Amino acid sequence: MPLRARTLLGPGPSNPYPEATAALGLPLLGHLDPLFLQVLDETSDRLRQVFGTENRRTLPLSATGSAGMEAAFVNTVGPGDVVVVAVNGLFGQRMTDVAARCGAEVVAVEHEWGQPVDAERVLAAHPSPKLIAAVHAETSTGVRSDLEPLAAGKGDALLLADCVTSLGGIPVRLDEWGVDLAYSGSQKCLGVPPGLAPFTISDRAWERRIEKPQSWYLDLGMLGGYAGEAAGSGGRTYHHTAPTGMVVSLHAGLGRILDEGLDAVHARHAEAGRLLHEGLAELGLELFAAEGHRLPELTTVKVPDGVDSAAVRKELLERYDLEIGAGAGAYASTVWRIGLMGPNASPARVGLVLAALEDVLGH
């Protein structure tokens, strides 16, 4: 197979933690094996710690992060329900699409890409929505938005947060902030291969769920009989064949993070991001995301005038086995996205990407 070792410094996936990679080679267990169910329950408990929640319905969904988004909407939103979505990038746009497919009346609050969510405008967009949705760390723009003001003003509405690029990289404190539902992906700051969507739902949101959602596969009521609320119950309801090897890998990746300590992991990402931002400025490059709201784990940088974005990325990949990402949407050819996630959040990776960029741009 024509595979090569790449340094994955794009918007995801990132290179996994060694512990997560090693776990993929452990003996495979069946999805109803008592030993595996113990690992599944421990994984859910570890997810509670990184999500900052005590929600008993916290579990790894057997799909990528986008399925976490869909699960959140299909289980809480039905025809005619009003959903307010803060749109400040590609993934806010995707939220509006998914909500509309559920039959919701979608109120999209548009923001300039590169800017954080304006909580006041979002809260003023509709007097009584069923659900308010926002992206905590917008992968397309490298912007962090505060969730606390949205939670403080949500009233009777549920608050949904996309934490795909934030979980494991910057602080996430769902219970403290007042977030009702959240989802993530295994392949970014959690440092695990792609394939799982960490998910959590509060009791408050659970009580308002759609009893029989349009998606059988993502029906949280059925999934809860196997994972999440079934933990420690002594009985499991078969729903689907869980990707047991991936759950074991997530278990190991989360263990690696918790052994280092969440505060230390967040500080490591913050320091790597700071070094990258400073280094890019020294190269004469301009950052895209609004100052004061830039993610340390995903940096967006403007492509210099006269530079072929795709050619630079191709050269980095071919000469250095180093991947960075293109921009998204209207900024596909004018912005680069550089990820420092999981084990890649280190000064060594910063030095590598800065040196490689300087070399390629110099030629």
C-alpha cells in the first residue's frame, strides 16, 4: 500500500497520540463482551471529564463528528420548531442545513467569517426558539466564541454547542456554562483516529427530545439502552455493532489526556498556538481570525498576494510530508489552516511548519 508517514497539521485529522495508535493493535472484543462494556463505560466517564459535565447520557457515537451534529438535531427538533443558529463559518452553515432537513423554522444569524459569535444578536433573533445552536471553535475560520453569554440568555431554549475542534484543546465546561447538548470528533485535539463522535445531552434536553426521531441509527433513546444511561445497569439492549477497536483507542487517547492533566493539555495547546502566531508574524504573514478570539489549536493565516495556495500546500506535502489545510468557502484559496492538535501541539511541530513554510515561500 502506498502509505507514508505524514505530519498532519491541517484542520483534521491530526496525528494521534501514541497510546491511541497502540490501542488499535490490542485484541478485538465483541460489542457485548463484558470486558468491552467496561471499557465503554470508562470511556463515557472520561468523556464526562473532558466535556466538563455530569450528564449520564454521555457516549461515543459510532460515526464521525458530523453525525454528532445530526444526532443533536434529529433528537430535539421537529417540523415547525424554531431553531436559531449562529453562523460565523462553514459549520454554522451546516447546522442550518441539518436543522432545515428536520423541518425546523431556521433563523440564521449571519456573522462575518473570522469574527466570533455576537451573543446579543443571536439572543435577539427570536423571542422563543426551541433551540439555539453555535460553534464553540469554528474549524473553518479558527475563531473561538464564548458560550456562557448564550447560555445566560437562552431562557427556555436548549443550547447546542459544536465542540469538534475545541474538546481536548481548550477548556470546555458544559455544566458550568449551561450548555444542554454538545458533540465532538475523535480526530482532532483528542488525538484519536477519525470514526467516533463524543456526544452528551443533559436531562433537561432529554425530557424535550423527539420520542421517535426520523433517524433510526441516531435515535438516542435506543442508543441509551446500550451506552450512556445503560452504564452499570447490568443489562444492555442491542442496537448496532459498535466499532469496538475505535472505542478502545478513544479510551486510551482520553487516558493519555487525563494522565497529563486537562489544565496541562490546555496550556500546552495555548503555548504552541502562541509560538505559531508569533512565528507567522515574523515571517510577514497576516492572521485571519479576529485578534482576541484566535484558537491556539487551529490557526488561519492569509495567503500572501501572488502566492498560489494550492502549490504551496502541494510542495509542503511532497517535500516535507507535511499537510496544512486550505481555507473554506469563499476563502478556499486565500487562507491556510494550520492545526496544532493533540500530540502536534508542541514547539517542535511549530518549528517544523515555520521552517518548511519559510523555505517553500522563499522559492
